[in-house]
Amino acid sequence: MPAMLSLLLRSRVWLIALCLLPLASRAQTPDPEAASIRSQVEQLAAPAGTASTQAGALTDFYRQRQFTPAWTKPATLDQLLAALADTVSDGLDPEDYGLSRLKAMRAALDSGQASPAQRARFDLYASDAYLAALVQLYRGKVAPATLDPQWNFEARPLDPAQGLQAAIDAVDSGQVAELFARARPQNPLYGRLRDALVQLRTVAQRGGWPELPDGPTLKSGMQDARVPLLRQRLVAGNYLPADEATGEHYDAAVHAAVKRFQQDQYLAVDGSVGAATRAALNVSVNQRIDQLRVNLERARWLLHQVHGNFVVVDIAGYKVSYYKDGKPAWSSRVQVGKPYRSTPVFKSRITYMTLNPTWTVPPTILKNDILPKVRANPGYLAANRIRVLDSKGQPVPPQSVNWNNPRGIVLRQDAGPGNALGRLVIRFPNPYAVYLHDTPHQALFDANRRDFSSGCIRVEHPRELAVLLLDDPAKWDKAALDRAIDTDKTQTVNVARPVPLLLAYWTVDLHDDGRPSFRPDIYERDGKLLAALDRRRGSPLDALPGAAP
């Protein structure tokens, strides 16, 4: 009996070994597709841990997967191709990720005639597109510092190791679509900009909107053969309801819609269609699509910055807003820099303010603005309460200065009424000598376009903003601030909790109903960003031998 039991046990061990032998043999046989992936990845010559570059990310992606192919499940691959196609709604170009090439390669693979090397190359191209699209949705395609050397906003935080692991996990779990959704800025504004772009693309697919021919100014009460075209244009822009699209009568509804359009465009709001309004109406739908695309890219750069309490200066929108707990709580009109003295885009923190400030004339304004006036009118300085000081701050008699070639002097305007900075300056560290301030030029706030300053931001209601920033109702309510200013004494008041400040440039705004309004590109920044956005991305795989066309 014991001998038989021993024999039986030995037989079972051999049986198990025989059953396992094919599996062991298969495990020792390398997968030809994985071997090809490994060979091609190693040709990228990207060392481990360099996921900050596209080649490095692709290398690390496959090293962590032991070089196994990622896109073997048809449903997961379907998600990827659909997500790449949907980047068009983000203002990106799906062909930047080789979408057509991927579809053609997939069709060839589905025929069943592809070699392991061809399947490996397809897998690599799919992963390259996957990783590149995720990063561009997350942080933007264009590096903003390449367009603006003064750029000092932090990029959206991205841990390369965590990001790579999330990308691997999404493939393995079949949740690629969900990862694309999470990569986009989570601020509601981004979704609304995408929706506006989708609507405009629909208008473009239907042939766009009509162009209004030249002719006499269209006014309320007129009958004109161009009015139906005007109505169609206003309907396409969501300024008129669809049932108002016909008729040659320039009625009250058309008049009101034109006024809304003019207000959005910072045109004279008179309800009549003259040359300037007609030119704005005739900007093509494709140009407006590009304008939305540019601003979606800016949103990918900046929207991660907007949380908590902060102040935003919307330069092209001539507006400053205070946000409390991430929600708009106050806004005011502003005047910004002239195109040749543009207000810079940057981030800082508001730390203090000056009541009844003096104004030290910046060198550029001294040279270009003040000196010509002094030369033309010797009494200009006294009339404007501007004193001449030497480099040590000591007074210098104006008549002793050679105004044709002044050297070693500083001009300083005394505090009080008429001071160029008004009665209040809100200050924040920056290398541009830029600040938010009051102004004696109050009438200019009624202008449609308000690019009047030498770079600083003139605020229509600076005292209201100051009270919000000080956030100390017991000590600094509006009445207390007014009393302090009324003393005419120059005083520094610190902001107990410094408030982040963002000076940003947006040429699109959204109304509550989702309708986009398009602003003039006063500093001509959109074109450079659009050109960079349209520049085709190169894949590191294209340099490998036998790269796909």
C-alpha cells in the first residue's frame, strides 16, 4: 500500500509537470510584438526618468509596461481615437496627433496581414498621440514664455511619474475617455468656451454667416435689401432669435440686437450699422473660430491659477475683477496701456497701497511726454505741481536745468488733486513700475476702447477695491478710507493678507447665456499665438527607420 501511494504521488507530480510544460515554454518564448516595441523604444535613445520630454515619456510608458503592447483591446482603442478626434472642440488639431495615420494603420492591421513590427509601430504611434494629447490638454500646446519673455505664471503642476501611472492605469482599465476629461481644466469657463467653439463650428459647417455689402448706414426704421442679410448675421451670432431672420424692415428688435453687438465689440453703441460696425459684422466665422481657439489655449495656461481670493485685470476687456472663494464678487472698468506702451501680462501679489501718493515720473514718460511740454511751456511744471529733484532727492530750481539735455534729475508730482495717480495707488512687486491706481481722467472711462495709459491700470472705483483687499471692516470700511484720504497726507497701508493678482489678456468673453463676444485684439497678440498653435507637432517616432507616413 505505501509503495502504491508513493507511485501515485510520483505520477501526479509528473502529470502536473507535463501540464505546466507548455506554459513554461510559452513564457520563455518572447512575444515578437513586445520584442519589436522594445527594439524601437531603445532606438529613441531616451534614458529612464526623462518623462518631461515626449520621447522620454514614451520610453518610460513602455518600460513600465515591460514593453507589452497597450492598444490590443478594440474598445479601448476606439476610446482613444474618439478622444483624439474630440480635441477639435478644444481648439486643437487632431492631425497634430496623427489621427488619420492611426486610422489608416488600424485598417491595415485589421486586415490580418500586418507583421509584428508593423503592429508594434502602430502601438507606439497610438501611445505617442495619447501622451501628447493629454499633456497639451492639461497644460496647453504652446509654451507661453516662447511668445512673451516676461511670462511669470507657473505652469499647471504635473508630476511626471504620477501622470504616467495615470495614463497606464487608464489604458489597463479601459478608462481612456475619463482620463481625457480629467486632463482638461476643470473650471466651468473652459467647458463653456468649448461649447461656444462647437456652436461656431456648426455655423461654419452650414456655410458661415452672410457678409453685409457696402452701402449707406443702416438705421432704425429703414427698409433696405441688406436688412435680411443683417438679420441672418445677427441670428447666427445669437443676437436675434431664429424667428426674426427675415424681413427688410430695420425694426426695434434689429436695433436692439445691433446695440448689443456694438457693446460687445467696444464700438459706438448707437444701434446703426455704419462702416465700423459693418466691418466687425463681416469678420468671418472662421476668424472667430480661431479667436476662440487662441483663448482656449490661454485658458489651459491660466485657469488652474483661479482659486481662493484674487484679483484679475482683463486687459483686452478693460475690466478688473475681485474674486472671493473663486467666485466673482466685484468688478470695475479700467483704462490700460496704449498699444505702443502695452500693459504687461504677469502674476504678482498685492501687498500694500498708498493714500495720497506722489508721482515720480518714469524715464520713458519723462523723455517722450513731459520734456516736450516743458520745452514748449516753461510754466508747465509749476502748473502741474511737479518738482525737480537731483539724484539725492534735493530740490533743483527748474530754471537751472538745461531742458534740451537734462541730466541727473528726477521729476516728482506732489500729492493731491490732479496727481496722475489720483488719490490712491494699489501696489504689487513687479519690474515694470506698473500698478493699479485712481486717475483724474474719469471722463475716459466712458470711452468704448480704453487703452489710454502708459502701462499702468487706471481703475474707475479704486476705493471699493481697496476696502475689499484690506478686508478689515472694523478698521477700514469705506468711510474710514475716505477720511484717511481726505486728510491729504501721504500714507502707506499694508494689506494684511497679500492678495494674488493676475494680469491676463482675453479677447473672448462669454455671456450668461453662453453667447461669446469677441473683443478687439488691441495688442495684436492673437496672431502670434495662433501661428504657434497651428504649428504641426513632430513625433519622436518619425525619426526611426521605417516610420509610418
